[in-house]
Amino acid sequence: MIKSGVLGAAALATPAVISGSHSLTAQRAAPNPNLKLSGKTAFITGGARGIGLAIAQAMARAGANIVLFDIASGQTPGVGYALATSEDLGAAQRSIEALEASCLAIQGDVRQREAIEEAMQQTVATFGTLDILVVNAGVTQVGAIEDFSDQEIRTVYEINVEGAIKTTQAAAPIMQKQKSGRMLFMSSALGRMGNELFPVYASTKWALIGFAKSAALSYGKDNITCNVIAPGLVRTKLADNPYVLGAMMPDDPAPSFDRVSESLSSGNPLGVGHLEPEDVASAAMIFVDESMSKVTGEVFDVSLGSNARNVA
Ligand SMILES: NC(=O)c1ccc[n+]([C@@H]2O[C@H](COP(=O)([O-])OP(=O)(O)OC[C@H]3O[C@@H](n4cnc5c(N)ncnc54)[C@H](O)[C@@H]3O)[C@@H](O)[C@H]2O)c1
């Protein structure tokens, strides 16, 4: 568990503890008005590593205050690979502060309504606003349909779907009061097609798109945009772990992410088999640009060109 004020306690503001979770308080950085997200606050679930952290870093470089909300639990029941740890969350916070941005790191689970609501309140108490919400926390499950246990199905739905809904419910009243906000939902290429290796995960990512489009309809009148990013394979620990790689390359005695990527590359027009987290962060940055204020309810594929084969 992360202890309050563990990092550079002398430089930190008043430590705060959220019920059921602990937070590292923000080190306040002086705002730079020349940066496009200066004075804005971005709340990113699943921000301790991978895509969430890359988005947080991109937004920090653009001047935003960052809130990282992550379960940081390592091995987790119902998940076949290790999630981020409290050390990952601490390192993520330090990486944001190294970019001269303010960062609040909160250890909490999107499945717990109270934890996510209190984290939102702490965000506003610390930074004054909640301008950008990145609904990114997610887990994957791999296997044939008949293989999934009740616990596995429950876990992936509770995190990827219910967690996303609860996160949105917690953020929306704050953004509605402000009459402004940008919500981004991290779906997947598998939220746009079926996949026999990831059947349950794919169904959660389809569900997320349905929810995000509904949120766009519900919150448009409050000047809140809701858009979806749907990436193909990304090099993160969600994919680059023995549980997932073993299922993707069952005949390979030593499956590796690079070999999976290589096998996919010939099918993509760009000849590239995977994305890096920074590629997805670049897409996220498009949607928080001022010029995108009239775009909502959209799904943006970051697909390495694989969609060029789809029906329009
Ligand atoms: N990696 C890929 O190939 C890929 C492709 C498309 C979409 N995605 C999606 O991108 C998002 C980020 O995944 P990633 O690839 O960066 O994986 P990742 O495992 O590196 O990061 C996910 C983060 O979410 C956190 N998390 C998990 N459950 C949580 C919970 N209940 N509460 C709070 N935090 C929780 C984890 O600790 C971790 O830090 C996920 O929604 C994933 O489904 C990933």
C-alpha cells in the first residue's frame, strides 16, 4: 500500500487519505500559460502504467495537472497476469512531476463507487476543476468461450464495464456544474469486431462503446464531449505477459510479444504489428484540443491501417 507523503514528503502539500485507498499528495507546479492544457486537470483511471500513463505524460507535457487513479494491486483475483503495483504508481507520479506538472496519485479500485467518488472530490479540492476524464482502467481475459469461470467473467465485466460507468457517474456532476468537460473512453479494436481468443473481453469493449455514445447524448447539453479510442495491439503489460502470449501462440515454446507483433505485421498496410502506448496518447491528445469541442459520440480507431479492409 502506498503511504501518504512517501515521496519527497517535505515538498508535498497536506497528505490526505481516501477511505479504502491511499493517495500521494500533489506537488504543485507553477502553471505555464503557453501550454495548451495549462490550468486544466486530467483524471486518468489505470494511470500507473501502460496507455494510461502515456496519456498522463502527454497531458502533463501540455501543462495539465494530473490525477492517476489505479488499483495498484499486483496479482488480482480473476485476472491472469499482474496489474500495476504501488511501486509502479509511485514511479508514475514521479515521472509526471519530472515533467514539471502537478500530480496526485490515488490508489483505488474503479469497482468501488465510494473510492472513485472520493478521488473525484479530492481532485477538485486539490486542483479546483475536473476538465478531462480518461476512462482507461481495464483488464483482459483470454481463452475459448467455454473456458471462463464465473469469477473471471464477473471480474472483467465489473472492471471494464461497471467500473467505467461508475467512473463516469462520479465525474459527470462535477463537469455538469462546470458546464464543460472532455471524457475519453478506452475501448479496443476488439470493441469493433469479434475475436475467438478474447470473446469476453471483446464483449466488454463493445459495451463500453454503447455506454460512451449514450454518455455523449446525455451530457452534450452540458458541453461535455464523450469520445472513444479503439486501439489495436499495444505493447503494454496487458498483452506482453505469459498468460496472454501463451494463448496467442500456443504452439510456440517461448512466445514473445515481438513474435506476435511480427506475425500481425504482414496483414497491416503499414507493415507494423503493434502500437506503442505513446501512439495511443497522441490520439487522446487530439480529442482534448480546443478545436475538437464540437466532436462527440465518435469512435476513433488507432488501428495500424487494419480498418482499411473493413466495410465503410
Ligand atoms: N494493450 C493493448 O493491446 C490494448 C489494446 C486496446 C485497448 N487496450 C485498453 O487500454 C486500457 C489500458 O490498458 P493497458 O494496455 O495500458 O494495460 P495495463 O495493464 O498496462 O494498464 C491497465 C492499468 O489499469 C489498472 N487497473 C486495472 N484494474 C483496475 C481497477 N479495477 N481499478 C483501477 N485501476 C485498475 C492496472 O493496475 C493498470 O495500471 C485498457 O482498458 C485496455 O483494455 C489495451
